Amino acid sequence: MTVAPPRTDQANPLAEGLERQPIRPTILTVFGATGDLSRRKLLPAIYNLAHEGALPERFHLVGCSRSDMPHGDFREMARNAIEEFSRRKPDEKVLSKLLEDMRFVGGNFADDSAYDKIAELHGEFDEQAGIVFNRVFYLSTAPTFFPLIVEKLGEHELDSHEGADVRVVIEKPIGTNLAEARELNQRVLAVLDESQVFRIDHYLGKETVQNILALRFANELFEPIWNRNYVDYVQITAAESVGIGSRAGYYDGAGALRDLVQNHMLQLLALLCMEPPVSFSADAIRDEKVKVLHAIHPPDPERVEEMALRARYAEGVVGDEEVRGYLDEDGVAPDSQTPTYAALRLEVDNWRWAGVPIYLRTGKRLARKVTEIAITLKPVPHLAFDHEGSVGVQPNQIVLAVEPNEGVTISLGAKIPGSRMRIRPVNMEFLYGTAFLSESPEAYERLITDAMRGDATLFTRDDEVEAQWTIVDPILAGWDAGRGPVAEYEAGTSGPAEADTLLRPGERWRAI
Amino acid sequence: MSESAAVWSERGTTPAKIDAALRELLKERRAHGERYAPARVLNLVVVADRDWQGEILNRLEGVGRYHASRTIVCAVEDGRDEIDAWASMEAEEDDIVAGRLAVAHEDVVLELGTQHLEHLDRIVDPLVVTDLPTVVWSPHGHPEAVDALLGLAQVVLIDSVTEPSARGALDRAASLAEQAYVVDLAWLRSTPWRERVASTFDPPQWRPELACISGFTVRYCPDSEAAAALLVGWLGNRLGWTPGPLTGEPGSLHGTARGDDGDIAISLEADPSMPIPGLSGVTVETRSGLMLTLDRGAGGLRARRTTTEGEQSWTVLGASRGEAGILGEGIRQALLRDKGYGPALAAAREMICQ
């Protein structure tokens, strides 16, 4: 037994070696606690953390929303949400105990008395426990309320508390353009320090997205070829087979570029292209991601049609279902110019990636749901053998499948059995589902835990968000100015034929 | 979710025939659909008494998603001289119907005699998937079978609470640990308790109390003395205590460990009201007058903190994992490496094996 006795300035000696590190006692205050995101994702995620014993040793949840209700009604709402949306059947004993410690504060988000009540509750929890709880405020509201709530937290001195870490989690979207994102960041950072702000991009909470880092930086195999010398081009696809459903109110104002490209797809691009971080700390990783985003020259709005294409789905058949076109969806204006499909050609102008086109493509009502990154390598420089009578040698591809079947596929040329040297592509396939016993946790479970722990690695920083908007804003400006028509594609297909105009000669989009 | 299975069986068979049958089952399944893939995570070799084979298979079924990708159950029966076997390949029916990737696991049951155990590696070796970690679990004893398999296994799964004596269990664990990585279910039973004790002392205001612990009591199911000893071993090791021997009657052991600031009274007390293997409670006392008690309760652990200023109680949320959950966790841990077990085991043996 050689471990030195603990000192208060040392790490907790009991935590060393534990798979699950302690999280300090925390009060989680959810604004918008009765909303859709809270009911479908947050409350079930919190239950699952409780079930697994992964919440802090002492934990309270305070729900806050505009609809006033007694604590009991909020608990009942939370129970129903957890029972309906939890990924596992709730254990009644755990659920009851979790609900017991929930409180509710009703009131308009501009209403000072709501914040007084929150402060009062926090104080009561501290006093009852004889400790100072950490505070996490989760803003699960409409984006227009984000700055207001943060400013109110500041006015009511809830933005800091002696002896406690105070953090604020902000849901997406962070603005609808660069100016709004900057304004939001400025207003938030006028109250809080950046280290207190946790901007959610739930894509980053997905195991497979984190696996991009593992694939790149835990394997010597890929790094030597991960550059312009070997990579010919990259395609990042986020395709959905569903339409907009009942989200016309949000979607018609946002469109494909804001909905998926500005946040999730640029995150995938950054993770794919970033340099190895000096450590796996939050800022070291985010520093490298921001460098990649800064290396993408903002498009010229006057020439946006040369690098971006927008389209919307027309009626068609998805699977065996006949579906309406976008303009016929409920809640969509008949003259809407909102794209449900966007394809871009970007270039990362640095030593590693200069000259390598990176194509991004996303859309709704496409042939199937798939999210993947396909890296196509350059062709071999010389073929010493004839391959007549076969499809021949194709450039190698490395495909990182994010969903639905998470894995990595590498295409190789292989000899067709027989007396002649004929080649065809074959796949070497690795599927995460076959190689690990564990079920991936829901992204929100991971992100809530990280926010309570203060680990910002999987959250976006202010400069990161602004760098993303810097790329997307000129495209939106060009489109708003009428550059590039809104093409149409039949629902259930791979998208508009016009998307091919973005590709270089000889290139083609991967089949969806 | 229901499962879809392809099954093969043969009396008086050989490892080569079983291996061929497994490959044939895979071909058959692939012929049913393209989105079908065998899991390739780890091999689990189980040595069990044939009379209890059903109970073992039920326990393995209960581990759910932690099911090994290939499980080979060696059901041992006195006097049997031939090997009978059946093999199956199962995937989730829902995945197949929905056209999703269906990940399948393979199960092989070998019914064999005690005379096969000394060279069990020769029988099992052709059946394990090469290049995957192989785990051996022998819940009904048969140490000769485990010894025979140590050449092909990297991990041995044990449960020290099932041995007749804690001392014997810990000695056996230490002996096995010299030859393979040991996953001890008794250690995993203490995981939530280790996490909770660590959490309790994590806030800076409570951290100094770790240096002045004066007493540590562990309450346990009467057959789980080894789990209790491992918990004490862990705490002592992490805090730099010098362990002393625990003495007394079975079910009530007492002793002291020496810390930098004084002695620590250690007690292991059996709790007859505890219905399942594992721990039922812990109490930590410090020289400053703090007493922290954690006990199993509804919906988690019931925590009680007593100081000179009064008493507080709360529930640390968490669902019981149950025996199936513990076994599943044991299989999952076979893919990881827990550096805490070895030092805790060594410290526990110093206290309980003297």
C-alpha cells in the first residue's frame, strides 16, 4: 500500500481507476422543461442516468416553463414523458425517487419572480444538504429566449455562486446567421465566461462521431495517407428519407443549410480534416477544429451557384409510400424558396488539404437515411497488367458510416478468380455493432453528464460557431439574392441531377 | 425481442465437425439476407456441471446485450466418454424482419465427461474464434479444466463469493491473476459502493476527512465476505493504509489498519437480512465526528451523514443490476483492464488470509 494520504489540493485518490468518475452534487434547472425536447430527450436521458447510477451523488432537477403548474403536475408530466420515451423500461423505485426531488417554477422567462423562486429553491437545496451544489442551467427553449434568460440569470446573480461551478447549456440553433450568432455570443458572454457556456450540437454526443477521432488518431494506418497527396476528394452525406413532418413552422424558416450543414456537417468536416490535437482536452480539440473552419475561404455570394446547389423535393415515392412535394406540405407557403436539399463544394486551404474538394450533401425525402463520410483516394499511378473484361481497378475508398449501420468500409481492388488478371472492387467491412458488447448511450445522456462534469470537449465554442456561420452566411446571402435556382428532385431519389455540376470531371456522387 | 435461431446437433461428435457445422450455419444464415453479420467480440468458454447446465444457460441468456459473440458451454457429466454437441446461431428477429443489420451470436454446448477436462484445451481450441479474446468461466469448480484452458484464454471470470471460504477464494484469485487477467464478480459487486464512497468525499469540503478516517465497516450477504474484503482492500490501498489481520468468527471479523494519522478500526459484518450476494451497507467514521452510512434501499443507496451539527439522509439513485447484470458486467469487463483489482486483492489477502 504505497498511495500517499490525500491532500485537498490533490485529485481525489478514491476516484482514480474508477470507470465512472464522480460528479459534484448538482442542481439542473431546465428552462422549457415541458417542451418537446425536454419530454422526448432530456427527461428520459436524466432518468437513464439515474437508473445507471450515473447522476451526481446528490441531484435535484428544477423545471421551469411558461405554463404554470403545481410541482405534482410537473412530476406527473415528467413521469409520462419518461415512461413514453425512455430507452429502457423505467424501474418504478428509481423513477419515484427521481421524481421526488423534482421541483417546478412557472412563469414567463422575462418574469423576475421566476428567477427569484429559482434562487430560493437553490438556496433551500444548499441549506438542506449543508453543501453548495453546482448549478447547471439548461436552455431548452425557443432560441429567441436564450439571451433573455442568460441576462436574467445575470441580473439575479444566478450566473455565479460562491463555492459552486455555474454552467449554462444552450441548445441549437445559435442564431440563424452570422450576425445573430455574434450578437447571441456577445450577449451571453457579457454575463458568463466562455468556460461556463456549453453549446449543444447533439451530433457530437454520438459515439460514431467520436469514433472519427479514434479512427484517425489511434491508428497509424491512416495518418500517412490522410492528406492531399493521397486523397482525391471527400463526400460527406447526411440523407434523410423523411419529410418535414409537422415541423414546417421551424423548417420553412431554416432550410437544409441551416438545419444540418451549418452545425452537424461542418463538425464532421472539421473532425475529419483537423490536425492531431496536442491533448484530448476540450480546448485543444476545439482549437484544431476552428483552424480547419478558418481555412475554408468564405464563398463569394456573387458566384455561389458555382459551389452550392439548392433544391426541394417534389412528390414521389419513398419506399412504397406516395408522398407530397415540399410545397404541398402543411404549413409551407406555396411560394416558399426554402431548400430541402443542399450540396456544396468546399476546400480547406491548408498544407494538408489544398486542392482536395470536400463535397457536402444533405436532403430530406431522399432514397434512404444515411450519414457517412466517403474518402476517395487517388488512382494508382500505373497498372502493369491488363484488366480487360472486368470493371477494372477503381480508386480505393474509405467510408466512415455514421448511421444507420455504424462502421468503416475500405474498398480494395481484388483479382477475380480465374486464369486472367481481372480486377474488381471488394469491400473490407468493419461494423461497430459486431465488435462491441455495449449499447451506445443516447447522445443527450453523454452531453448532460459532460456538462455537469464541466467537460466541454463535445460542445461548440463561440469562435467555432462563428466560423461555421462565416462559411454558410455568404451562401445564404447569394441564395437570398436569387443566385442559383431552386432545383427540384423527385422524393425517394438520390437528389437533383443538377448536383453533378458541382463535381469535377470523372467524379460522381455515391449512391444514397 | 424474440430471436431467430439456426440449430445443429450431433451425438458422438468431434471438434472438427462442430467447427464445420458453425461455418455451415453462417452460410445458411447469410443465404437468408445480406444484412447479417456474426458478432466478433469475445469467446466465452463456460465449464459447468451438466445437471446445472440449464441454469447456466438461463443466466447467460439474461445478460442481454452483453452476450458473448461465441459461447462454448462444456457441460460436464461423470462417466461420459463421448462428446455430444449442439450449436446455434441467433440474431434478433426484429432486426431481420426490419431489414436492419442483424448481428448474431453463436452458442455451442458440449456434453462431455470428466476425463475430458484435463485436456479440455484440445477440444475447445478449434472452436474459439481466432484473434478474439477468450474468457473462461467455471462456476461449478473444475479447477483442472480452468488450468487446462489457461493456455488459450486471456481472461478468467470468477466469482469469489461462490467459494466455500473467502480466504480460499482470494488465494485462488491471486493464483489465477499470475497467469491471466482476472475479472472477479465479487469485485464488480462492490463497484457502486466504491463509486459512491468516492463521490461522497469528492467535494473539496469533505476531501480532508479521508485523511482522518477512524473506522470502516462493511455489511454483506453472509456468503459474500470476499466482496467485503475487496472493498476494504480497495479503500485501504487508495488511502495508503497498512493493513492488519482481521480476526473473529465467520460473519464477524474485526481488526485495524494503520494510517498516517492513526489506526482505523475495520469491521466486516454479515447481514443475514441481505437476500442476494453482495454488499448491503458501509459505514465510514472519522476522527472529526463525521459518520457516513450507505445502505441498500428503494431506488438506490440510502445515504446518511452524521456530523456534530446533525444528521442528513438522502437517496443516491441507481437501479439494482441483479445477478444477470453482474454477470453481463463481468463479460463486458473482460474487454477492459481494471488496475484497481490487483492492489485491492493484495490488500484484502493481507487482512483476511493471515
